[in-house]
Amino acid sequence: MSKPKITPPPPSPKQNRILAALPAKDYDRILPDLQLVEMPLNWKVSESGDHVNYLHFPTSGIVSLMYTLEDGSTSETALVGNEGLVGISIFMGGESMPTCTEVQSVGQAYRLSRKVMKHEFALGGQLQRLALLFTQALISQTSQTAVCNQHHTLNQQICRWLLMSLDRLSSNTLLITQEAISNLLGVRRESVTQTMGHLQKDGLITRARGRITVIDRPKLELRVCECYGVVRDEHERLLPSKKTSK
């Protein structure tokens, strides 16, 4: 006789740091409108130019903001995990974005409708303040990514990307292919494979098919460029701390 399948309980909305930082009255007001959704790998949360109808607050996983050129080549401009939200065009007034948002690491999120979010912004409360602070942090990340891509080596860029991804996950293992990383960074797959090979040879990571595990984070941090620290420090300055979100 087979054992009954045990379904894990749904995540708390407070696993998202923005939702966790809301005062009780603000949190309780929007709680009935929060809907849990799965974020499968490669799911397009929104396409470029979409009229976005829902704001997503990830509780786990990673969403990449991607820009696609006319020739089909892509590049990641920023990534978002449980520290933030996806869908800033809803409250910034532009209605749409030239980037698409795509799930890079599977997870879950709570979504909030455009109507409810616009109402919350009209109230001018803490959700408005936190959403705007996150947007400032996101702008900082996007700007620093552009600087990094222009001035730093691929080795440094990959170290930055690995560390930023790990900061948004609960483990030191990334379920992603080297081809996907090349698409995110906008570089040749062969270059990514070569760089990953050097990192593995030096004992910083291990690789398997579709899986990368960081085994020596301190050494990885020694190799990364200043961009990682700039983005991390700006997020810590602007956004609720992880202690707040427990």
C-alpha cells in the first residue's frame, strides 16, 4: 500500500521581505487579496510592452528582468527574489516596461491586482513607501549591471551573478544550465563554460548537468568586482532587513 502524498503547507506571505515589513493594519488590509501562484522555470511573468495586471511578491525563487534585441539576443538587467516585487510599472505610471520578466529559479509568489495596488498607493501608506524604496534599489542594480558589463571581466561578472543569485536562494545550489547563464549575461556559451571550468578547477564551485553548487563562497567573494558589494549595500540600506521578514 502506497503512502499518502504529503502536501507541504503554503508559504507565508511574510516570507517576502516587503510584505513582512508592513504594519499589521496594512498587511491585514491586503491579505485577503493576496493570491499564491507557482513560478515554474522559464515562466514569462510579463512580456515586453505588456499592460501588467498583477504585482508579484516572490516568497522563493528568482525572477530576471530581461531585454531582448531585434536579433533575438538577450541580456539580464536585474534580478529579483524575496527581497522585492515584480511589476513596478503598475505604480510608476508607465503602464508597461521594455523588459520582460522571466523565472530563472523556480519558486512561489503572492500576486496582488493592479486595482488593489493602485488603491494602496492612493492611501500613501507603508506599502507605497516600501515599493518606491525597492524601485530605487532596482534602479541601482540595473545601473551597476550596465557598468559591470562594460568594465569588468567575464570572470568577475559571473562571480557577481552567482553571489547575487545565492543571496536570493535558501541553498548554495543553482539549478541552471550554462547556456541559460550565457543568455542572461549576453555572452557566448563557450566563454561561460570556460570560466566555470576555471572556477571549478580552483575549488570554488562544482558542476553537474543543469546544476551549479558554490562550495567556497569566501573565495568567490574575493574574486568578485566591486559591483556586487555596491548593489548589496544599497539593497541593505534601502530595503527591510532579513530579520524584519521572519
